[in-house]
Amino acid sequence: MAQVSAFALSFAARPIFCIVAVLAPIVMGSGLSHAAEVVALGASNTYGKGVERGEDFPAQLEKILRAKGFNVTVANAGVNGDTTAGMLARLDSVLNSDTKVLVLQPGGNDARKGASPSDAQTNVASIKAAAAGRHIKVVMVPGPMLRGLPHQDDEIHLTPDGYHALAMELAPQVASALRH
């Protein structure tokens, strides 16, 4: 009797399985199941120096956007000590065909490493132009945006609460860029 009921259940489930098997490739091909990608490019305050993985602003931004209903991944392309020249040099390796938004946080390493302000401006302009050429929207994280947020003892890097506040401030801009 157990064999008959197992057979009957597998036979009854077959039409549902067939519908799923036919519709899955259509839904997958439509892009509905793929997450839009946001790439956060920057230096140590993008990477999240001094905090645990998941406490950095890109990870917190992803959580906030998902809570708002966005099917999105936020890739953390922050590198401690990076300059705008370094960001420009690795731009092609961090963007892909699914990238919709680039969150750019240039940081202060250019000045610390002797680059001129005009070089930094030229590099940022080149990053923005390259993103625009790929139809990727850019959301800037200017240095003043970090002022007034909770910092670690070094007074450079944010605390987990600081990164959360930054993510909350960026979320509406990134959400708007994803919608358009």
C-alpha cells in the first residue's frame, strides 16, 4: 500500500514539476531572478578597516536595500590605502555587465601619498566617464559625508555605527539610481 501511495503522490506531483521545469528557464532568462549589482569602490572606509566583515558600509547598504525590497548585491571593492589612481587602474576588474550603480568613495589617500588635487580630480572624472560609458550610475561619497559620524580612535575610520549611518544616508541615492 505504501508503494501505491508513493507512486500516486509522485504521479500527482508530476504536473507541477513539469510547469516549474518549463517556466524556470523563462523566468531565469528574463533577469527577474538575478540581483542588480552595486559596486562600492574606494579605500579603507569602503573596505571597513577596523571592523568585522558585515559591519562595513557596503554590507550594511545591501541589508538596507534588501529590507526596502530591492533584489540587490553590493560588492565591496574597497582596498585599504588605495588612491584614485589605483581605483581607476582596477575599475575594469571590479565592474561587470550586471553592475548598475557604482558607489565611489575616493578617500584622502591621494593627498597623503603626494598626489596633486588635480590628479585626483582627473582620476575621479575618468572613473565617472568610464562608468557612464557602461551606463552605470555613480553615487559619490565625498569626504564631508563622513564628518559627524562615529569614528574609531584613529579619527579616520568609522565605527560599525558610523558605517551604518553612512549606509542609511546612501540608501535613498542608491535606490533612486537603481530605479532609473
